[in-house]
Amino acid sequence: MIGLGTSTTQLDTSVNIAFPAITSGFHLAIGDIQWVVISYVLTYASLLLALGRIGDTIGHAIVFRIGLAWSAIAFLLVAFAPTYPTMLIARCLQGIGAALILSCGIALVTSLFGEERRSWALGIFTMMMGFGVLLGPLLGGVLVALWDWPAVFWFRAPIAVTALLLLRGLPARQQPVEQRPPFDIASTLALVFGLVALLLAINRIREWTALPLALACAAALSIFVMRQSRSDRPIVDFRVFRRDGFAVINLVSVLVNIAAFSVWMLAPYFLTRVNGYSLAGSGAILACGAFGVIIASSIGGRLLGRRLISAERLAPVGALGVAAGLAMLSFWTEETPTALRIAGLIVQGLGLGLFQLAYTDVVTAALPVSDRGVAGSLALLTRTLGTVTAASLLLMLFESLQTANGFFEGFRQTLTIASCLALGTAVLLLLPRRIAALRGRHRP
């Protein structure tokens, strides 16, 4: 039931299919539709870490249940919004619900199975996330065709309510009131403001407004770090980033997701330019990437759970898989057989699934069990930073290459660069280990 509740957030991929209908319904310019995404992503990404800490304090089950109830109402508010500004406000409310759910999902799943089965539980969680991403585009096309764009929102309200009712027996573990540390509201506000400014700066990287946003981000996050360094119970204990490889793998997570998001950003436009594919057919082909994530999560969870491979070794394997899949996509032409297109998407999805599972396992293992909400939120935050950055920087790169060389050549070159980026992250993960091995071999 945790997976069912979490799926309400991943099914937001159905909204992409509804963009043309939303644009038409509110008589918008095409560029205005970006705020449907920005208002939602900015809200949930900026709140993840703070809500993860709240979940660690008052109980993950409580926060998760509140998120389901909040989301059910928010879905209906978005679906029946009378104007576009009202819809955007409701999307922000939906983002709060998503943050409540996502900040505690990983903590709940791992707590149900115990630390000895943590890796296996994370495999199940990653697989459940993949199912939501897989079903979103497939359901979205059908729902929009039958009931117009509001359907991609209101259909998730019954799912959230069902999950809420079926979670009645879930234990609400929490710290005793007398043991709870005071919650640092000032630090939380600085963190939220800093993350919002950061995401907006990335989104506006091509405009002069990115500079003041970046400065505001730096100032807010500096205040956050200073206050946290003096706190007995910080939201994020920055000492963990001093451990070998921990800061690197978090950076790699951002970079891998930048590379991987190029598929969702550019492949739909490629498929619409190829004769013989309907909208439903194109959606089914794109869904193969999510299918790869599902398969990888199942296999990776078993491998990690049985200690057949460590998460530190599985992460670069996943990054290499992403690089290989993107390389296969970079060779797409108008004559490429559908089977080869599907194969490239599946390989990329397999690599992404393995990497995300390994990375989440590393993060949750590095932080104490009492900080599991923060650990899960950190894993999701780096993923979001990657996708937002890709939507800005990779799109800017593609537009430049397309202008110079045409669409298909621009597509090929952008996917090649994304593949090289993913390959570089694998090297970044493998190189320190290789250097350490060589030093040990030559040590007298």
C-alpha cells in the first residue's frame, strides 16, 4: 500500500500528455505551460529535506498519511481549477502533498523489512516508482481522450484515498515527545528559500535573472549551513559528506540524471517526426525505458540483498548502462527499426534503475536509521536537481545544435554528449577505487 500511495506522485508523468489540452483549454501560449511543471517541482523539491526530518521526528507513517489526504484534495483542486493562475496555486498544493509522501516513502519501506533486508526493500521501492512512470503516459493518453485534461489529476484522488484507508494498520513509530529536539524553523525557511532560488536559477540559466537568483541561493544556503553547524540535531549532518566517496556519489547522481533525462526531453519529439507512429505508439515505445528500470530494480535488489555485489560496485555498472543506452539512441535515424529503438531505451532504463537503486542504498546506509527520512529525501532531491538542470542546459545545447545542423543531427549530437557525460560519471566512481587498489599493490 505504500507503493500504491507513492504511485500517485509518479503518475504525474501522465500530465505531459495533457499539455496540449491544457494549453488549448486555458488559451495559453506554448511557453506558459512550463509553469505547470515548475510550480509543482519547485514546491516538492524544496520541502523534501525538511519534511524528511519532520518524519524522522514525529513518525514517517503520520507524515505519509497526511500527504495522501492532502494530495487527494489537491488533485481535485487542480482538476476543477476555473482559471490558469488558480490551477498553478493548486499545483503548488499538490507539490506539498508529493513532498509529504516522497519524504517518508523510503523510510517506511525500509522500516517494514529491517536493516538486514534494506537493499531488497529499496529494490521493491524503486520498482514501484518505475511502475508509476511506466503507466503515467499510457493512462494519460486514454484519460485525456475520454474526459479531457482534468482527468489526469482527478483519477489519482481515489488512488490516494484507497492507499490511505488500507494503511490503517501501519504502525506510527515516533520519538517520545520529551525526547524530540526543537525544530529549527529559521534553518528550514533558509533551506526552502535556497532550494527554490537554486531551481529557479537553473531554470532561468539563459536569462539575466539567473544571477540574482543564484546570489539569493548562495546567501540562503550559507545561512542554513551556519545554523546547522551549531545545531545538536541538524536537518542534514554535513559531516557525512566527508566520508570517502559520499560527496562524489551525490554529485554523480545529479550528473547521471542530467544525462538520463535527455531521453524524456528529446525522444518524444524525435518519434513524432518519424512516419508510422501514433501518439499511443510513441508513448508505448517511450515507456520501454521505465520497463527497463523495473527489471533492473528487481535484479539489483536481489543482487544487493544476497550480498553478491556491493552498492559501490553496482553504481558504476548502472552509469555505464545509461551511457550505453544513450549511445544506442544517438544512432537513431528515420530508418532505424522499432526493435532497435526499444532496445536502446531498455538498456538505458536498465542502467538507470541499477544506478538509482545502488545510490539510494549507499545514502541510506551512510546515514543513521533515525535519519532515514532525510536520507530518502536526499536521494530524491539529487534526482530532481538533475532533471531540472537537464531541462535547462541540455535543451539549450540541443537548440543550438539543431539551429546549426538540423533536428536529427542535433538530436544525435546531444545524445552523444549525454552518453559521454554518463560515461564520465562511471569513470568518476571507478577511478578513486582503482587508484586506491594500485597504491595498496605497490605499498612496501
